[in-house]
Amino acid sequence: MTRSLAALALVVLASAPPVVAGDVVGTVRLGGPAPSIDLVSATTDLAVCGSAPRPAIPLRLGSGSGLADAVVSIAHERLDGWRVPSATFVMDQRGCEFVPRLLVIPPGATLEVRNSDRLLHNFHTRSELNPRMNLAQRAGGAPLHVSFERPEFVQVTCDVHGTGFMRAWIVVAAHPWYAVTDANGRFRLPGVPQGPHTLAAWHERLGRRTVPVTVGAEGEVTLDVLFPGAEERR
């Protein structure tokens, strides 16, 4: 699947009355020194997971301090009844990592959870609005098939290899206007309805920022979202 869900809106909106819309594009950036990163190590299965420590929460910066792996969305809006028929998304446990680490899916979509490692993992979700899960995945076992009905950010862990060693996030989208920033922090939200909105950017390490944005008649709006650096956050 692509890193933006806006194209999937056509499934729902094709039969709706025409709306005047434009694209919101931009870059999420870090505006100063990066914060310190905590390291975490595996406690078992080191032949697969490795013995070297790795960042508990990665922070990837690209050109111009662009921030990768931020979730950008139009805030405070929901498209009731939004579903994507027959859409299946995949999250794999591979090399003692969740791949992808950050996944945006629509409500009700099927998520196939795989275990490509030759060892035991588990799929443990922490959520407020959706039922929590804690499911074992044995080596060579069949994939799990799960779904989430209510929009929210769901944290996922595997607890087998140490606290905090394997983490991921599943973002259950409230509407199609969500995207994940690329390696240089860039994003595009196509077809945002005309009018004033609030644009939200969320990063696992840095939290949430919002900026106002107004979409004109079939135009393109460009803006940056700036997260403060470590010195400004003190």
C-alpha cells in the first residue's frame, strides 16, 4: 500500500456529490538539535535479534532536517462509515523488528500479521478504544488476521525479547487524509476539502504539533510543520 490513504477515499466518495478540494503538501522538520536517544537490547534469541543495542525509538532525519516517520493528518474530522472493501494490510515480524514500524490503516480493514523469524514472537496491542490483544506467533505458524474498528493510535509490542525492544504503531485512520512522511520529511494529502482545517503531525519520539491550513478552490497549499529541537524542549 502507499504511504498516503487519500487515494482510497475514492472508494467512498465516488458516489458522493462533488466537493471542491485541493492538495496539502509540505515537510515536517526538526528545528534544532535532536534529543538524546535511549538504547535497548534483546534479552534472548541473540542469534536472530543481535546483541548490539539499538534505539528504543528511532529518530530519522533527512535533507534539511526533514523528519521521517511522522504521521500527518487533517485533525478533528471524521468520515463516518469510511471502509475500504477487500483491503488487506501486512505487518511482519522480521529480524526481531516490526516491518513496517508505523502503519496507517482504515477502520475495519484486515491486518495480516506475519512471523518471518524462526522463533517465537507475540503481537501485543495497547489501545483505549479497541479491544486489546496479546497473541502468540510461533515459528512457522500461520499469519494472524485482526482488525480495528475505532480510529486511534494503537501501540504494538513483542514482549518475548525484552521490554521495549520490539515496538510498532498502527494508526487507525478517522478519514482518508493521513500520510506518513518520507525519508526527507515530505508528505502530500490529496483532495482535502476546501476550507479551514487544522493539520496535525505526530511523531513517536517528539509528540504532536498542529498548524492551521486553509485549502482554496482546487489549489495546492504548501506548508512546513516544525518540531522544536532538544534545547527548545527543555
